[in-house]
Amino acid sequence: MSRIRLVSNEDIRAMLEILEEDAHSRTRTYPYLAAGIGLTASGTALTMGTIVEVIPVLADEVDTLQITHACDVAGNVTIDLNGVPYTKAVSVGTADAVAEQLRGYTYGDWTITGATDKVIFTRHGLATTGVLKNLGSTGVTGTFTKTNTGAGIHDEFDIHSLQLGLMGTADTYIITLYKGLAGYEERIVSRRATTAANNNTVGGETSVRTMRMPAGTRISASVASVGGGAGKTAVLSLSYHWYE
């Protein structure tokens, strides 16, 4: 005699929420990850056995534009933030007046503050290079200064793959990932990976699946070799999904 288990509305709702979250994550991340980009920590050197920060805690990117010359002729100027151009109109006025006009515009997800001749751009994460360009005949000039470098992952995220590269010796390595502040690291996953000499992980990326972690979670790692090799270094790259 077979038994039939009735599924409650709450069970169905919970399953649908999980499917919706997973679908949202895939549609947001798949085009990005499909390019084969090492998303985080490419170039981070790890000495065998020590714990090294790979993904830092969340830090805001803060860039200050100081207008150094007045606008002599009304026209457009362009503020470029990491290759994203924002073209804005300015009218004749002092450097302070030009800065005030520029502070009145929107620039994507940047928060704009400042006073006198300064325009301050702030947002979570993502180190940025700012350029003032395409000034035409306006006479406006200005310089960008980086007040604080953005870092960390600014959405909830999980880590789903890693790659170990640039090892001087073919060997098998144990890679351990941790979460938490320095001195309070909590192990979250370990993986064994084999590399060829001076090459990346044999077979490409090694799959992992961590729990979902809050925005700004600090991630660190250690690498130990099965065959010894004290003093060798590694380059570790991590790929992650993020959830808005």
C-alpha cells in the first residue's frame, strides 16, 4: 500500500521562493561568469600555510573632484567614472558655482556631496578611476583625488569556484577558505587541487559551494602543499554569485 504525502501551501511557497532566488542569482551572474573572468583576488599571493585576506570587508569608494578653474563659456563637460561617462551642462560661473551645478546632477548609484569647489562621489565597493574630460571651450578644469579605495562585495553572496595558479612545482595543494575578521577566522570550506608546474589548477576551476554570506563579509584563505614545498607562493582566484 503506497502512502501519499500532502504538501502544504507553506511548503510550496518556500520551494517557490528558493527557485525564485536561484533563478534571480543565475540571471544576474551567468553572463558575467560566462566570460571566464577571475572575479576576485586574482593576483593575491599566498605563502604556504599562512592565512591571507582575499576579499576584504566592505569599504566605500570615495573620490573627490576639485574644480580648479571657472566656466568662461557655457557648454558640456564629461565626468568619467571607471569608463562610464556622465555628460553634464555647466553655465558661466566661478569654480564654486561649477561644482555646485555638478553636485546637482545624478550619477548612477553614486551619492553626491561636497561644498565650495568640490564634488564628492561615494558608493559601496568597486575601486574607481575618475576623469574630468571633454571640456570643450568651457574653460573648466579640475582634478580627481581618491579619498578612499572601494573594496569588498556589496551584496549578499556565496563562493562557487576557485582556481590556484602560478605554482612553481607540480603538486597537490589543500586550499582552505575562512570568513571573519583577522584573528577570528572561521573555516568554511577546504578543497584539494592539483597543479602543473608554473600553471593553473589541472582541469580548470575547482567547484565549491559555500553558504550565502552577508554583504561585506571578509574572506581569507590558506594554502598547504601535500608534497611540502615551504616558501612557495600561489595565486588564488575566487568566483562568486551575488544576490540583490
